[in-house]
Amino acid sequence: MGVVIGKGSIKKLKSFVDELSPYKTAIITNTTLEKLWLGKILEQVSATPIVIPDGEEFKSLETARQIWKELLEIGFTRKSLIIGLGGGVVTDLAAFVASTFMRGTYLGLIPTTLLAQVDAAIGGKTGINFEGKNIIGTFYLPEFVITDPETLKTLPEVEILNGLGEVVKYGILDSGVYRKLKFFRGIDEGLIGECVNVKLRIVEKDMRERGRRRILNLGHTVGHAMEKVSGYRIKHGFAVSIGLMASALIAEKINGFDSGKVEELLDRFNLPKKHSFEPKELLKVMKMDKKAWYGRLVFVLPEDIGKVAVREVDEKTVSTVLEAMRD
Ligand code: NAD
Ligand code: MG
């Protein structure tokens, strides 16, 4: 999988497509990106745009079915190329469709949110929502990922913050990212590239998440519970931010980690650290989480910047911390 990250890299699409020389190309995108960035693609390659409505609710089986149908109608084959242009919703869906249509077509991704650039488009997980979030999906690697920080210029501020939640997570997992965040001067290709490398290094050894890849769930135990309890009204990156604070405080109690290091990063980006959920409700959801072990509470806990461990934590410690974090 080739990942190119750089200002203006979107202009390199033509050379990637030429190299694959696919039999037909389709671009899956949404109505928002259609107005902003689709033109940059169509001026380089001849392709059929497939435009879906904007929103997480369209990462669905119904949308996948409509796209499969359209691909059949335009005579798509396994040697054809699907390009996903958009945020994580579009890249997850496009990758899912590419991995399933005729057992797999070529796939290229052009992530256009910070979250998709550092996370969703990296690592080969595809998915659609079915009964619950990302219940149906595959592991499937793209031929290329083109990440152009210029595309973030049209992204609303709240979506930048949303992505920064995951960026701070990488800052705890990796001291290189941590240093970049301490001397933060803006989101650029260097910062995105370091985050991508952290994820690639971890995923490389455990693509199907049977072990080590779990450490990428730092901040997500509490984060997922908050998303669920809020009916997915809280943004993922914000839930992760609060979840990172929770992991840091739990770690402080268990192994003496200095939670101030996490707090300082969250403050720097004005990311949330407090919540107004009922700790009991969060605990209930955490025990049922698909990633939980038989109802036990398992956390990824920082031991130091750049070092984490997966540990079972007793309920009392978790509830004390969640209580202390209430707004
Ligand atoms: P999103 O795709 O909904 O994008 C957020 C909003 O920004 C949308 O309204 C979108 O149209 C808009 N947008 C995107 N790019 C833009 C641009 N350049 N300019 C202006 N507006 C733009 O949300 P997201 O946060 O990017 O992704 C969330 C999804 O990613 C979830 O479905 C989640 O499950 C998935 N995800 C997947 C993985 C994985 O490993 N596969 C990892 C993390 C998240
Ligand atoms: Mg996440």
C-alpha cells in the first residue's frame, strides 16, 4: 500500500491511476465533497462519480447495495478502480464496496478530514453500520492513499478538533508525535505523516486486531461508552478526548503516570476533559462492549509517553475517576 502525504499531492492522482491502468474508474464521494473537491479529480482522470448523501446514516447496507447495482450497470470488473473521496464515512463505505464487489476491485483512497487522514483511511478496516456501528466489514488494503493537507482548508473547525482527539491519542502512544504536539504550529504534512506512521507500525504486525492493534483503542473504552449513551450525539474525537483523560487518571492511580501530560495536550487544543454522563450508565455499557473481556473492564493505560499496557481495572477505580471528571 502506497501512502503519499503532502501539500498538493492530490494532483498526483493521475500518475497512480495511469500506473494501475484500470478498466473503468468510479469515484465514490458525497454531496459536500462533490462541490468542493471532485472537480480536482475529474480534471485528471475520466471516471464515473457516484455521489451519496452526507451523513453517518448513509454508511449503510442500502447505500452499498445501490452502489453495487450502479457498478454492475456501468460494467465494472475486478480490474476496475474505486476511488473513495471524503471523510471516514465515505472511505469506510468505498473500501467496503471495493472489497466485496466481484470479490474485490482496485481501491484508492483520498481522505479529506483530519480524522480520515490520520485514522480511518489507514490500516485496512472497512465497514458499514448494521444494527450497530461497523458491525459488518472486511479487512482490505487500498492500492494507494493520497493525503493532501490542502483539502483540510475547507473543513469546518469542529471537524479539525474532532480529528485532533485522535492526534492527541497518537501523541500519548508515541514520543515523536508528543514532541510535535508540544511545539505545535499547525496541522501539516509532518504531523499527519507521523500519526500515520504510528498507526502503520502497529497495524503492520496485527492487521486483524487479535493482539497489539488493541493499543490503538487508547481512550476508546470510555469514549465508546459515551458515544453509545449519548445516542452518538457526541462526536467521536471529543468522546476520545474525554476517554484519554479518563485513561490518564486511571493510570495515575494504578501506575503513577503523570496525568498532567495528557491534560496539557487536551488543554492546548481546547479539547474536552469533563463530562456530564452518569458513571453507572457508562460502566454498564463498558461491560457490554464488544472489545470487553467477558464483562470485565479492560483499559489501555499509559505508563509513560510512548509506552502503554493493556490492563484489567477494577470497577471502583473506574467509577471514582468518572465521578471526579463530572462537570
Ligand atoms: P465524516 O466522513 O462524516 O466527515 C465529517 C464531515 O466533514 C462530513 O459532513 C463531510 O461531508 C465533511 N467533509 C469531509 N471532508 C471535507 C472537506 N475537505 N471540506 C469540507 N467538508 C468536508 O466523518 P469522519 O470523522 O471523517 O469519519 C468518521 C467515520 O470514520 C465513522 O464512520 C467511523 O466509524 C469511521 N472510522 C473508521 C476507521 C477505520 O479504521 N476504518 C477509523 C476511524 C473512524
Ligand atoms: Mg477512533
